[in-house]
Amino acid sequence: MAKKTTTAKEPARNNVGVTDPDASIDQVRELLFGDQARRLELRFNQLEKRLDALFEQLDDRLQNSSREQADDARDLRGELRSFRQDSENRLAATEDQWAGQLRDADKSLRSELKQAQQNLQTTSAQLNEDKVSRAQLAELLNNLAAQLVQDSD
């Protein structure tokens, strides 16, 4: 009869009922580290759940913050639009007021200029009427000189 030889790939089995050595190692590993491994796995699962909850909270906060910022930006745009409109209205009112004041000042100055021109013309005419001609002045001065000569003799 031929004897069966064992190879490195096949573990040797004896007839006593010893099972696969890998299974035995797994059983020893389970006995030595099983409780600790289960506790670590439970701890990792708990940490993972906490991390997921924290990520959800952060995501919610981020979404709320984004919504609030969008609302604030929308409000600011509205306020800015309103401020710009108010400023434009006030500027237009001020321009109208200044234009009216300029028209009134122009009208007043033109009236004063016209009055001054009339006064100048009146004064000029009066001076022309009141002025003595050269001939009359010469005659008056000659007469005065003659009287002075007679009085000094």
C-alpha cells in the first residue's frame, strides 16, 4: 500500500480529531482578544455615530448660517437700494431748490442792474444839463479876472 505524504499546503491531520490549525488559532485569538476586540468595535461604532451626529450638526449650522447670510445680504441690498433712492431724491430736490434760488438771484441781479443803468442814465442826463459850456466858463473866469484887476488898483 502506498503511504500518503503531506505537503506544505495541506496541514497534517491525525486521526485523534484535531481540526485545522488556523481554526485553532482563531479560537485562541478569540479567547485572548475577543472581548477586547468586541469592546473596541463597539467603541468605534459609538464614535462613528457621534462623528456622524456632529457632522450633521455642523452641516445644519452651515446651512442655517448660509441662509442667514443670504437673508442678510438680501436685506442689505434692499436697504442700499432704498438709501440710493432716498439720496437721489434728496439730490434732485436740492438741485431744484438751488436752481430756483439761482433763478431768483439772477432775476434780482438783473433788476438791480437795470435800476443802476437807469440811475446812471438819469445822472448822466442831469450832469449834461447842469454842465457849463466852455465858452460860458471862459467868460465867467474873464469877468472874475477883470474884477480882481480893478479891485487891486
